[in-house]
Amino acid sequence: MVEVDINVKFKSDELLTIGQLADATAVSTRSIRYYEEQGLVVSHRTPSGHRRFAPECVERIVLIQHLFAAGLTSATIEPLLPCMLDESQRTAFLMDELRRHRDRLNHEIRQQLETVRVLDEVITEYDGNPAPPGSPSPGSR
């Protein structure tokens, strides 16, 4: 799991402003608003309409960032979050979805490698120079 050095001080029962949450997670306020719009985090509103977030949102946003870095979309992340944050809700669905995503990525990687192989053939045919050092030869994939 990703670890974040949280330098923002707040009480565990205190609701955070969007700025405090952004500081605690190193995520922009714009991203936090987007996460809220996508149903990934929930805020409470003050009477004047300002957002306030539960302290647990820090861990949630760090997890969301980690999942984005793994290539998942907000639409994919949304149904997975409850399973990841609450062990009592963890089912085979979580691992099935994560494995399905990994399999898709591996398939895309294989397709990209084939595309590079074909491009190497075209370059060799028209330039006559082999692929740069360190590049796999066209037949090695």
C-alpha cells in the first residue's frame, strides 16, 4: 500500500476542509471535487455550502490515487472501494475485477509489442538500419 506522510494536524473526529484534505493527501482540490462528482468520496456541507470531509477520506483518497496509478478508471474504482476499505464486504468480486484489469493490461502490452515489431520491420525495410541498441530484434518477441 502507498504510504503518505501526513503533515496536516487535525482531530480524528474533526471534519476536514477540502484544502486540509488536499494538503493531507497531496491531491489537488480539483481532483477531490472530481472524486466527489464520481461518487468516490462523500462530503458533508456546512450551512454556507462549504465541503467538509471525514478524516477517513485521507486513506480513501490515497487508495484512489494508487488505483488510478494502476490504470483503473473512476468507473472501475467506484464499485471496488467498499470491498477494499471494509474487509467484511470483501468478496471474490474484488479479486476478479483486479485480475480482469491486469489481464486487459497484459493483452494491451502484447498488442503494443507486436505493433513495435511491425514498425521495426518497416524501419528496417526503408532505412536499412537495424533497431537501436537495446531494442528487441523484430523476431525476438
